Amino acid sequence: MSILVNIATIIVGIGLILYVIGLIVKKKMSESQSVLWIGIGIVAVILGIFPTLIPWIADMLGIWYAPSVLLLVATIGLLLILFRNTIVASEHADEIHELTIQIALLKDENEALKSKLEEMERDCY
């Protein structure tokens, strides 16, 4: 790879890390969600600093075309993020179901209290 590609990879990696940190500071992303994104940024910086890692990893994995290692790393990173988001969505669905049940019970209790209060008001007059 040329030096320009290495520099661009480092800049993109650092930019991603700084952007994610900015989102954390602004409370638009939680720390648990940001871990994988920061990890992807760190991997980009490492691959930009040490471009000889790409052919080495390709040889270790038996990949003929070394740049496809980048696609493999990106795919694995995005799959991890997707898996994490699926877990969070499932947890939220369970919480929403629980809250729906609680609201229904509170509405029922509220109606019962209203009817008791109306009864008491009728008895007082």
C-alpha cells in the first residue's frame, strides 16, 4: 500500500475514535455501544501504522488476496456491532413488555381507586 493510503487509514481511524468519543460526551451514545466502534478505529490505526500486518494476516489465514483481509476485519466488526444491537433490542423489547403490563395494572388500580373515591363522596353527601 502507498503511504497516502496508510495516512488516510490512520486519519479515518483517529477520526472515528474522536467522533465516537464526542458522541459519548454529548450523551448520544453509551459507553457500552461505543466499545466496538472504538475498537474498529483502533484496528484501522494499527493497520495504517503497520501495513505489513495485512499480508501477514492473509498468509496466516490462507487468504490469497491480502486486501480482502480488510473486508474480513470490517465484516467481523460490523457483525459484532449488529449482534450487540440485536441483544440490546431484545432486552428493550422485554422491558417494554414488562412496562406495558405494569401500566395496565396501574390503570386498573387507578380505576378501582376512582370508583372507591366516588363511592365515598356519594356516602358523604
